[in-house]
Amino acid sequence: MTVVGKAGSRGRVTGGTGGTGGATRPVFDARRARFIALCLLPGVVFVAVFTYYPMIRGGVLAFQRYNLFDLTSTPFVGLENFRAVLGDDQFWTALANTGIWVAVSVVFQLVLGFGLALLLRRHFRGRGLYQAWVFFPWAMSGFLIGLLWRWMFNGEFGVVNDLLIKTGLADEPIPFLSSPGWAMASIIIANVWYGVTFFAIMIIAALQSVPRELYEAADVDGASRFRQFRHVTLPAIRTTLVLIVLLRVIWILNFPDLIYSMTGGGPAGSTHIATTYLIEQVQNGDYGKAGAVGIFVLGLLLSFSIFYLNATRFEKARD
């Protein structure tokens, strides 16, 4: 076995035995490994400082009495913060709102985004301009989207009330953001409008990867558009749909920006979700209780992810 020292074969070892025709294998290059580690170091440090340290620190705070307005002592108090959270009725209201907020938003975003993707997939004049116009909301921040919709749903001079009254659909302004029922519906409408773009972008990308020959074969067999959609389109993009639904659920559950800028969790906590409830604890200076809520949210996300992935894996195996 000889080490090849020529310029074009540096760092490889050639095996001269057997009939393999001189198979080669790479030699560990310490200098190259150090260079790669040096390039990765800033990213690793950034993630460790701004992601893992706050997460670990928050987990530790969940077991401490840590109030920003009383830092005389921060003893470990065991499960006291968890008991305080579970005994708070507002937490259970926020948890129920979280389920409604996530489920309704994802369903409407998926259905409308799928329909929009099917329309934008067709070739028509000005399609590129129309796609750019439809995808534009995704470039805006959630906080800014909330401010825009807060103005539109304003009870006194909002655009929505103005249109409803002028078209005769309402006799007087509707208190969209000051009534508990209307406030929840309003933030969901704003979130659906914002998130449809994400599903449309991802589904269009998935549809473009479906071989055209499958549709041509289905046409030859006399399959209708609905049967093509059911037996060709859906199976071909199922993996993508599973992934984007999972990502979107996690994203929406951790998306307090829009709610915070539209209602701040009000009126009377009726639009609080788990993450806005957590923010409220931070504002109150109760970091221990906020850490306990964070652990509950993390457990909720992990439970949903495991359940959803196992359910979709079962469906795939059954098919």
C-alpha cells in the first residue's frame, strides 16, 4: 500500500492488492479539519449563546422563585411555579385559545394555500407579477401585519367597518377588537391572510416536482381532474404536506407577534395564547412562572410532533 504524492492525488491512499483496480480512500487531513471547525465556530457560538443558553436558563428558572422586582433571593422552589401556572384560570383559557388559534388557522391556510397554488401553477399572462403580489405579505413582519389589521378592524374608523356599513351588511360598527368573540375571529382572519402565502409557495414548489408523464398517463386512462388530484397529485406531494403542516403548527403556536400587536391578549385575556401568556409573565417580572410556562409549551410542541409524525407514518405504511 503506497501513499500517492503527486499533485493531483494529494491526501489519498492507493491500495494495490486485489482486482479492484487501485481503489482509493481519503486520508484524514488535520489542517482541513481545523479549517472546517474554524469556519463552523461562529455559527456554533451564535446558536449556543442565543438559543441553547436561554433555553437551559429558562428551564432552570422554572424551578426558582425569580421575580425581577424582588431579587433578594432566588431559591429553588421545586414545582411551586408549575402549581401556580396550573392553578391560574387564565392559563387554561390561553391553552384552549391556543388549540383554536392553531387548528383553525392551519386548516384555512392549507385549504386556501392549496387552491392558490393550483391556480398559480397554470400558465397565464402576467403570472409572475401576480405571484409576486400574492407572495409579498410573507416578506412583512408579523408585528407589522398585526398593526395593519388592527387599523383595518378599528371599531370607529376601520376600513372593514366602513365597507360593511356602506354595502349594507352592517347597520353599525362592529367592535372587532373589543368583543371577545370578534377579537378571536379577527386575529385568526389576519393570521390566515398572512400564512396562506407560505402554503402557496411550498405547495407550488412541490407541484413543480411532480413528473408531467404521470398526468399524461392518467389522461390516457381517462381519469378525471378530481381522480388525478387524488391519485397523482396528493400522493406525490404528501411528504411535503406533512412537513409544512408540522412546521406551520410549530410556527403558529410560537407566533405571538400578530396577537400582541393587534389585541395584546385582550380584551380581558380572551385572545391570550400560551406564548402571549408567557410574555405577560415576563412583563410582570415573574421569570420563574414564565419559565414554567415555557416548559409546558415545549412539552406541548414535542407531544404534537411525536403524535403527528407517528400518525402520518402509520398512514403511509397502510397505503
